[in-house]
Amino acid sequence: MADNVTSLFRSTAAHSPSMAALARESDGAGPLDFCIPCNPYFPTPAMFDEMASRLREIVTYYPSSAETITAELCALLQLPPSCVAMGNGSTELITWIDHLLVRESLAVPVPTFGRWTDQPLETGKRVDMFPLQEAGGFALDLSRYAEFIRSRGTRVAVICNPNNPDGGYQHKQALVQFLDAMADLDLVVVDESFLEFADAEADPSVVQEAVLRPNVIVLRSLGKNFGLHGVRFGYLVANPALAGKVRAALPKWNLNSFAEHVVFMLRDHGTEYAQSLQQVRRDRLEMTAALSALPGLTVYPSQGNFLFVRLPVGAEGTVVRDRLLTEHRILVRECGNKIGSSSRFLRLVVRPQVDVRRLVSGLEQVLYGTSRRGAAVPELGNGTSYSSGTAAVDRLVGQTNGGGVPLPPAQPWPQPQPLPTPPGTPARGGLTAAQVRGTTGMPDDLTTAPAAGWPNPAGMGRAG
């Protein structure tokens, strides 16, 4: 594994090699996964046993029609089937949204989920990327995003809530106001793939807005919520005309038998699902505290089932990633290939405390030199005075370019140019931390309340 780890990452078209590829390189034993953001508590062991007992049946026979599977899902979600389209993963739905509904241009904050930038670029659309500002904690200012969209003349807008990779969250009321302001656009997509893990308010979803509005789609991911990325299933919610247009374009048999089996199991396992979400939220708080105690490591607030962290000055993300994998059998997501991010950032999936302790131990050895290969952070490993923690790092990065060279005096954030970029020429991968540094902040009026998850998740499907 040690000799092949770098080539494994370079040879994959995705951001990381698959678990299957990693297992093949290590005689069948995969690493501890802090990379793929899925629910570690669901399905339960009993549910996996049930699926295993029916494996022959599941893989031998065709699934039911997509209409049958969608109808069952809608009964659980309390949504009309005419407003829902199910796909072989949310990525399939993003592809069809692009092909069917994005005519010329799409705006999206960056960094974010890569398919929202890559998919429209691959089909020749103009992608207007709105850089989230590192100094503001990568928080999205919706009013400035709206101004950016107007200045560019963009016809489709995307918001991921919570955002991936940073976990940034938009309050429902603010999102509804944004939808009102963008009512004349061709389309607004709110990607809620990780919203089930949020606890910032009791009813965070804008699904009902999508049912009623003519130009809004909400995207949800079942694989992430249910801990089943390999099953590949997600869905979108929109008014009947929009949902029907996407549904009509989807291939026949696009939902497999595993997806069908899981959807029909959920009726009897709503309580376990709700409990799994609550446990992930508790783990997120504990993992944030554990990582924040590491000198020089910045942990950004998150409402997803992952944490976005900035490594100490001097640490290179690819080196940290490779050493964690080869020396400690831990897989993390290094974010250097995300537009608007850099290799100083990692995305770490929320996992149980026992796994987090192993991660923290590995980071301590890799970053601060307690392993035989020495420190990835020279200042800390050599015992210099630079060890005062996150606040010191924030001051250093805020006043220099990250390498100790003072930045020029702060300038007001320039207004975007009104002229659109010609198709095929938007910048890719050129946004550095210095370019996105700015002064946005989180709204002051956010309140916290327990999240409800799915409609009545503890008893979903039992009424009526």
C-alpha cells in the first residue's frame, strides 16, 4: 500500500479511490473511512442481516418499476408522487437537470459538491462561481450571492444546504426570501443531500416550497442519509410539471432491487433511523471538540455529517492524507482538487468516538512529529514557539499569505463584472485562499432547535 497510495489517488477519476480498490491493495482489509460521508449507524446490524438473508432474491430478479418504488417512498415522505422523481443516485438527477433544464448558465457558490460545477461545464454551459470567503468561515451571504447572479445574468442558481465540504447552513426563512427574489430565473436548485443531519432548526427543508413554486427543485440523497452509498438512490421534489419532465427522461429500470428493498424496509425502521440521526449530531459536537484541541487546526461550524478543517501552517494536505492512509490505515478527503479550496483543507466524516480517538492520534503523530517519520508541520515538530493553537494560526493566516509574507492592505470586495464569461472559458481551479479571503459573517438571528428529520420519522408510514 505504501508504494501504491499516491498512484491510487492519481489514477482515479473521482477524488479518492473506491473502498474496493483500497481493499484490493491491502489484501481485503479496507481503511477506517473518514472520507465518504454516510451514516455509520444506519442501517442497523439487524437490517443488514435481513438484507443478507434475501441476497439471492434481491440480485436474481428484476426490481419493480420506478413508479412502484417512488410511490412507496412518497407514502413515507408524505409527498404526492407526481412531484417526485427518483434517480440512481443524486448525481444521475444532477445530470438530467443539466441536460433538460439548464439552457446556458448556472451559478453556484464554491467550494461545493463537484458535480454542480463539473456537469454543466462538461456540456458547454457557463458556470458562474461565487467564491465563499475563508475569513468569513466559508459562510454564504445570500444577498451578495443574489447580487452576483443579477450582475452575471445567470439563469439557474444552485445552493447546497448544508454545503459540502464546509457544512455551512442557510436558515429556512432566508432561503425562502432568496427563492422569492429569484422567482424570475429559469430554475433554482436547493441541494438538501445532507439536511437530515442538521439541527439548527426544527423544520429546515424547503421541500414544500418546491412543490408549489414553478422554478424550484429540491434534491435529496438517500444513500448519504441511510449509510448506503453503494445502493445509489436519491430523489428530487418539484412541481408536477418539472418533476414529470425529469421523470420522463429517466431510463427504464434506473432503480435497482437493493434500492427497492431498502425503501420498503423503511416503513418498519423509522425509529432506528431517527435515533441514528440524533447520534450523528451528538458525535459531531464531540468530534468538533476533539479536533479543535489540536494546535493549529481550525474546525469550521458544520450542519452536515462531516467537518471541514484547515491544517496548520506548513502542513500539506496530500502528505497528511497519504501518511494517514499508509501509517495509520485512515482514509480522509483532501480538498485540494475542489474549486475554491486548497490542499490545506480536509473534509472529515463524523464517526463514533472510538474512531475519532484513532483519527486524533494519527493526526497528532503525522502533524506534530511523534511518529518515526517526523512532523508534517515543521514549526511544531521542531519545538519552536509556534504552538499557541488555532487563534494564533488564524491571526497568522489573516495577516499573511500563509507563508509569512504580509498581505497588502485589505480592499473592499470588488463588485462582479456585469459582462458574462463566454461559454467554455470559466476559471477552473484557480481560486486560492488569498483570492477568496473576505469579511462575511453568519446571520445573528439563527436559533437552534431539535431537528425533526423526515416527517414523523419515528412513526413514518404507520398513520393511515
